[in-house]
Amino acid sequence: MNTKKLLAAVTGVTMLAGMLTACGSSSDSSTASSSDPNTLTIWAWDDNFNVKAANIAKEYYQKEHPDVTVNVVSMAQDDIVQTLNTAFSSGTYKGLPNIVLIEDYRIQNYLNAYPGELRDLSNTVNPDDFMDYKLGVMTQDNKVYGVPFDSGVAALFYRTDYIEEAGYTTDDMQDLTWSEFIQIGKDVKEKTGKYMLTLDPSDLGQIRMMMQSAGAWYVKEDGKTVDIADNEVLKESVKTYQQIIDAGIAEQISGWDPFVGAFQKGDVASVPTGCWIAPTIAAAEDQSGKWAVAPLPRLDNVDSSLNTSNIGGGSWYVLDKVGNGELAENFLAETFASNVDLMNDLVSEINLVSTLKASADAENYKKPNEFFGGQEIFSDFSKWTEEIPTVNYGLYTYSIEDIMSEAVQSILQGADIDETLANTQVQAEAAVLN
């Protein structure tokens, strides 16, 4: 769900041709957008989530439009980013899709760096139908350029048996602050020998969730002005991150596989992250009934911080200069922009938490989940999604985060936090200007 590096914007038309050739050789579907007025091509990453969702949406659409051919192509997200940047910079559109999934952290780059490339979908997307936080990043000059898709609402997944052994109940896990979470973690470590969570020093996802819980980011509301040195929410988030480390309740890991292995093997008592981790947790069938989900903890010393946040997520966009724009818009209008039955199916098929508000009333959202102790987790996820603070992720999330990652490590090793953040501000400003 989350990539670490923002690749270079331009590498030349030759790279574009190479990308398209490679993609064509690895997929049964054509990657070239056809001049046929009844053909659409969709690009997305993650075969088990986004690509599967697009294919199921395709089935829904073709029931009503059997004359339309829809090719769903799976590509790595980095390849999509690189290919779009190269094509937009060179004005070369041959081989591009009609519809593409773009990560929310990246969309401001496209809207600002490549105006006119994405189709205005204001006539298709009713803002009242979707979660506010999701619309903010794709709206510019009162025009909506995307169709919101999945929620990355953050939650606290936890082992009820470990928590109970440490003397706590499920009621104790509600409405937590991070300091209360840390204390529970200390008691869990003492009573069970288990860590409370994992932390990857190279991944600042925890800090991102803490910031958005208070409506803050690495940039100001304009999405362009770097906001690090005087960002009190960021400072409190880094301090909280350090307190978790210093408390000895975090198992430090590196990469996805150790992260997953820690909770699937029962080495940690909780997983504070996006709702999309639920099926991966549930893959450990021997732990069924031993897990529950609570709202994410909030920052202690920040009044604006809530027990809800977001991490990850993407949305669907139409490339306006590729062709068949009206057909592409109609596809999205009849599927992801409005179809509650589709959203209901995607709950059981891919564990989707939709940002289409009406989905909350769908049947599968209200079903008890046996693995999570009978809890109606999708109903809870949907309710928490409505409360996520809106943040403009801006143009530079990943380039700034590369610099911030080094700053956080320096602070953890004893560097002065104010001085380090001030220096990071200067470095980040220089990076985004180049």
C-alpha cells in the first residue's frame, strides 16, 4: 500500500517506450489505449486489491454495456509513476491508459506539475457522497479530478489475550492517548514478555498517522510551503515516537516481511496501522477470536489530535488527452462513484473500506467478523473514516520524508530536536526547489 521513493520525473521518451514494452510482455491485456471508441484500458497496482477491484468493476459495467471492452492492466506503482511523469513531460500519450489509479500522497504532484492532463470529473463526483478528507487532495479550483476509492483509516489492532493477561479489558483500549498506549505496552511487556508493536526506522508511517490525526503534514495548507521547523504537531509526533522507542515496547524490524511475521507469529500485542492490514492479520487462522480493533491513539499534548487518522489509499483518474474520456468517465460514474452493490461485494472480495458514504449501510459492512471476536469491524472502520482530518499532502511527501527519516534517526540518537528540525527545514526547502 505504501512506497518509499518518488522516482525522478523525467527520463526521456526511450524510457517510456521501454516501460510499455515490458508491461506488454508480462500481461495478457493490451497496454495500448485503443482508438476504438468502445475500448477502455485501466492501470493499477496490487493484484489482490486494486487490480481485483477494477476487474470486478469491469464485470459490473459490462453487464450493462456488453459492447464495451475493458482491459485491466497490472503494473508496479513505481512503473506507473515513472511512465506517467515521462509521458506528461514529453507530451507522448500513445500507450497510456484511459483510467489510472494514483496514490493520494502523489496526486497533488500531477495536478500542479501537469495541469490539463487529468479530466475534470466534477459532473460525475458529488462531493456530498464521499468522505471529506479524501476529496481534499483531488480538488483544485473547486473542480474534482478523481473518484475516491479506498480508505486507509488507521486503527489499533490488538491481541485481546495479551491485553487481558496484562490486566486490561477491551474497554481500556478505547479512546487512548499515546502515553496510555505506552503504559499498556510496558505492562504487556512485563506480564507477557511480548512487545507492544513493531517499528521500522526507515518507515515514518507512525509519524504520518500521528500528524494527520491533528490535521497537520510536512507542508502547510497550501501544499507547497515546507512546515517542519515550527510544526508543533510534527515535533510532538517525533517526541512520541521517541517515547515509544525509549519505553522498550517496540520490536525494531526492517521491511514488510518481518513486520507481518511479528504479528502472525504472535510476537507483538498490537498493530497500529491502516485498515488494509486486517486480512493479513486474519491470515493467521490459529489466532482467530484473539484479536479486536480499537480507534488509533491520539497525541497527548495536541488539542486538535483525534482518535482517527489515515495511512495510504488511492483514487481513480481519467487521463484527458488519451481519448475516450467520456466513456472512461461513464465507467467510473457507474462503478466506483456510485455503485453500493459493487462496494458491498468488494468488502467480501478484497476487504475494501470504501470512502463512498452510502457503503456504510451495505449488508457486508454490518456482518460480525469471527476472527475479530464477532466485532463489526467494517462498520467501525467506516465510522472512523468519516472523522479523519483533511490534510493537503502537497507535492513533496516522499522527497521530504527521505530527509525527515535521517532527521528522526539523529534525534533518536540524541540530537537536539529543535536544532535538527530547523536544519531539516532548510534541507527540505532546498530539495523541493531543485
